[in-house]
Amino acid sequence: MTGRSVDQRVKSLLSERLGELPGFVSELVRHRSLLGCEESAQAVVERRLEAAGFEVRRVVPDAATAAVDPSAGYPPLPYEGRSSIVGVRRGTGRGRSLHLTGHIDVVPVDPGAPWTHDPWSGEQADGRIWGRGAGDMKGGLAAYLLAAEALVQACPELPGDLVVSSVIEEECGGNGMWSVLRDGISADATLVGEPTGLAVVHAGTGVVWLRLLARGAAGHSAQSGGDGPFDALARAVAALRRLESEQNAPPIDEVFGAVSGWPYGMTVGRIDGGVWTSSAPAELEVAVRYGLRLGADPGKVQALIAAAVAASGPGVEVVFEAFRAPAYCWPVAGPVPELLGWAHEQVVGSPVGHTAFTATTDARQVDGALCYGPLAGNLHGADEWVDVDSLAATARVVARFASRWLGG
């Protein structure tokens, strides 16, 4: 088949199957694939890849290796019974290879957030699919998988190798993708189905995670006062806020300054400790996410953080966990972005936009990897959603890109 005839065959088969896509996304949303609970959703992906004729294998991160590799995240949980899924469709050897990937893990639902749709229902309403992970990023993963299925159905003997992966731990360190790459998966092009609003995202800020712990003498409030674990933590957080302010002072990297006036953000995402209002706590803890600019080495930033906390006063311990991810910025010129732009314009009818995330993605781990996916909103928040029409557009664009790339 010629490139044009493959395009037409893929387009026809995909059009016949796009009606499956919303239901597939809803099915994935109903699987609560939180950290450590990814297996049931991964089984759904595995069955589809096997049915489409992919060679499927499980990839389990090696915790000991990850812990000492600065390019990995600190392992947040044991890996027994947890794995990434990799499907490979071998080509004839006459074309370029392609890796389509996404993450299956989702963040928890805050019980205090005002959801109006059941976060685990995958409800379809108002042209959207609602629920935790619908946008970030089960919608994009499902669209990629459907595009891959249509492609191998249209062209059983692809010239190039096609790899589809569903990885764990993107939300807390990246060891799913890290382990897949170290298992021997490589490709001439990598696309990540993050929710980009049908734009190409080629850059992301870095991230490190840490916990601050302060301890005190537990007891009745009548014998306490003046200062305590909370005060120590408040001083430590204030010291990190000063570091954050310095990092966001001009000059800001142009690629991130174009999308935010404060791109390297710090969040105190969780606060734990204490048992009673009138009892001084034995221990208090806060969990912190800290953003990094281009060129910042995560290890050196961790050292700066530890020094700032130490200088804020005694009594606060710093524990680094999960992310130690550098910022990245890949070119928007070259064969991969240019072909992706062509495929987008063929489907959507307008030039593709290029932008950056003020967060990290698994694209940081592969030189030149690009994120492209559907329109979504309220990520990590209440009433997360993904737009149904943009899911279909994502599948069409990725299928068009893949048919040309693999046959080129």
C-alpha cells in the first residue's frame, strides 16, 4: 500500500470505531487506579493490546536501582504486583519506529472538593466524560490505543515497529516510564497522550517532592505554648517560599515565561499530625512540591532546600521522596514535530500550536518526546473532565501521524 492508501484505510476503519472511544474512557475511569492500585486498569489495557495482536509484556521497576539512580524517582511503594504494560507490534524493518505512551495512574480525590459528578463513574454528559483521570490522562491513553488498533488492522504488516505502553507512577516520580526505557524500549519517535488541548507541548518544568517533619513534646496545652512543631514548620515553609521567589525572579526561561508569570511553583499539598485541639502534637508533617527551572540540577536544588530549612531554625527534618525530575525543552522543528503538525492540520484544519507545561511529564525522559492529546479541565481537582470531540480528533491525528511515520 502507498502512504496515501494506508491513510485512507486507517481513516475509514477509525471512523467506524470512534463510537467505542467514550465508553472505553469511561471504563478506564471506573477503575480506581490510584498509587498501588493500578492493576485492574492495566488488565483492561493488556487485554486490548493482546486482542489487537501486540506482543505484550509486563515491566516492573527495580526499586534498588531506582533509589540510587538520580534520573529515577524515589520508589514510593513496593513493586510487587504492580507493573507497566508494553505492547510491541514488530514491523518488516523498512520503516521508522514509534512509541505511543500514557500513564494509567491517577491522583486521589480530595473528600472536601465539591464534585457534582461521581468521580469514579466516568459519566458522559454535555459532550464530556467526567471523573478522576478522565483528562489526566485516561482519555489520551484510550485515544492512542484506539488509533494503534485501527492502524494495525488497516496495515497488518507495518514497515516500522509500533510500541504502545501504559505506565505507572507518572504522578509521583516517573519510575514506570523510567523502567520501560531501561527494559530496552526505544523508538525513533515518542508521543505522550497528555491533555494538551490538541496543541503540542514540548517543554515542562522540573519537580522535586519533599516532606518536612517537626517533633515536639506531646502533652496538655496547659504545659505548652510559645513555640512548637507548627511554628518550626511555618518558619521552614517561609524559607522555602523565599527560595521560590528567588527562582521566579527575572530572567525567567522564555519558554515558561510565555505561559506563566510564576512558572516554578511550590505547593504545600498535604498537612498531617496532631490528635486533639488541647494537646500539643508529638509530630507534624507537611508535604511539598517544588518546581525547577531549566538547567537546575534536582540534586543541587535538594541541597539548597535542605540548607534553607536548616537555616530557618532547629527541629525540622527534610525527607526527599518521589520526584527528582529536571526541567526539559525539546525542539519544535524537525521530522517528528513537523509531521505531527501536518497530521494535526489535516484533521483539525488549522496549524498546530506549541506550548509548555509548568509541570513535568514522562516526556522529559526521552529526547524529543512530544505531548499531544485532548482538551480537558479541572485536572487534579473537582469535576475533572475530558472533551469527547477532542478525543476523536486526537485518535485521528495520532493515527495519521503513525501511518506516515511508520511507513516512511
